[in-house]
Amino acid sequence: MRAHDPEWQLRCDMAAVFRIAARLGWNEHIGNHNSLMLPGSDELFLINPRGLLFQEITASSLITCTLDGKVVRGKGELRLVAFTIHTRIHLANPAAKCVMHV
């Protein structure tokens, strides 16, 4: 991805959200997740992969997933609990572009 790529900018913004949440103590080990629907898509979203603490998350460590649970970009595993919570919210309320589970 290139610096001018809109998805890259969103990844950077989401990584910043994770870092701020970590500083505020809004995380519990690896059990919390934040997701962001990608603009122009009704099925792709960014989410933190299983096993990373909020303070460890970078723009490039986020994974891109479909609402049916497939990881389409990035390395890492989509945690089943995160998938279940976040996809249900995104599907039930399409206006919820970003979901924070803290």
C-alpha cells in the first residue's frame, strides 16, 4: 500500500485509535477489538488480529476481513469472538462504520 492510498490512511488512523485506547487503559490483554468498515465496500472491514495487545498494533498489522469471516489481506487470525460481535453490529446497523469493543 502507498501513503496516498485511502485504505492506508484508515489503517494509520485505526492504529492511532488502538494506541490511544491502550494509553487510556481501554484494553484487557488481547480480549478487545475495534473494527472499521472500509469505504466503498459493504463487506470489507479492518480489525486487529488475534494475539496482539492494543499498544502493539500498527497500520500494517491490521487484517482486512469479509463479513462472512474470510481474511482477505494481512497476516493473522480473525478471532471468532471478535468476528461474532463486530459483524453482527455492522450488519444490523450499516451506519456503524467503526465499532469499539473495550
